[in-house]
Amino acid sequence: MGKIAVMLLAGLVLAGCASTAPTKIGADTYYSSKTNSAGIFGDVTAVAGSLMAEGNEFCAKQGKEFELATQNMTGNIPFARLGGASITFKCVDHARSPVMRPDNGVTTITR
């Protein structure tokens, strides 16, 4: 009976983990996201770091460098939603400064 409980618990934990592989959204530009599978005890900054590491590996396989464009993190809300993170990035020949744009990649034109 103990083995069944462990398997059910493992299944519930894995069911809460959703992830998207790098998806091309433009010229050398990709989107990736991941849900925090640790629930209210998870750290969404670690999820964002994991996405960046995966993006870096993805670009390195193409012989290019990872360049972060935007990053979005959503915190955990107990009994409502799991937190997570998403990033957009480019695979470029030579990455520029790793500092994100202050507008988080969104430009607003005001007149």
C-alpha cells in the first residue's frame, strides 16, 4: 500500500509541472515557460533561472549565444494557482549586455 501512495504523490507533483520547450516566435527569437512544480514552497526565481539555463543550452547547440529579451515571473497563490516563469530570448552570434530593458520588452507610444 505504501508504494501506491508514493506513486500517487509523484504523479500529482508531476501533473502540476507544465513546461514549454523553446518555441520560435520570430527571427532567432524564442519563447519558453515553466510552471513551478513545488507548489507554495517553490521558488519562481529558480524556475526562471532554469529556463535561462535551458535557453543557453538550446542556443549553444546552434553555435550561438543566449540573449535574454524579456522575463516574467508569477508568484504562487496557495489553493489558487502555481507560480511560474516565462522568458523570450534570442540566439545571436554575439550577445550584448545581459541587462534587461526597463520596459520589459514592451514599448508604448504616447503622443
